Amino acid sequence: MAQRILVVDDEPHLVLSLELLLIQAGFQVSTVNDGEAALAALRQEPVDLVLLDVMLPGQDGFSICQRMRSHGEWRRMKIVMITARGREVEREKALALGADAFIVKPFAIQEIIETIHRLLPATV
């Protein structure tokens, strides 16, 4: 069974590109464009990894990350925070809240794929 990834970002072009590339890489992908929709999607169907933008309408990625880490069923899910804000303070905050990785936009798709493969070892 393909590993499941939830992409949470409010930039439609980026979401579409990530979705297509991740599907080509063999992942099962779902997408949402804000924090509340991310929480609703996680309640409906757990995933293996969340690609989570920091700047979202409504709840930001930091608060979503924090909620995921305090929720029993979601603690095991890997979180990769992505942001256009590449300052060290954002990276430190994301990692302190429990993110497994932090990637700055613009990024190479290979960086995303390598990070995902590092966090989600292939299933046999």
C-alpha cells in the first residue's frame, strides 16, 4: 500500500505541482489549503506524513504542528514544515514544536523527495 501524504498549502500552483510529483514518486496524496481543513482531513483519514506550510489562512502551520504533536493518534505522523520565511527563528520554532524537518521555499523538488524518503523508509 502506498504511503499517504497530506499537502497543506494555500498556493494552488505549488499544491498542484507537489501533488503530481508525489504521485509520480509513488505516494498517495491528498491536499487542503488551510489549517482547519488540514485538521478535518486528519480526523477523517490519518496519513504518514504532512507537508505543512507555515503561513496559512486561519490557523497557521505552527499551531497545526503543535496540535498534531499533542493529539495521541497524530503523534506518529511525520511533519515537514515548508515556508517562504527562511529565518533561523522560524526553523527553530518549527523543530521545537515537533516538526521532523523544515524546508525553505523556493525548494528543489528533489529536496522534498529526499526528505520524505529519509522520514518514511520504504515499506516492503
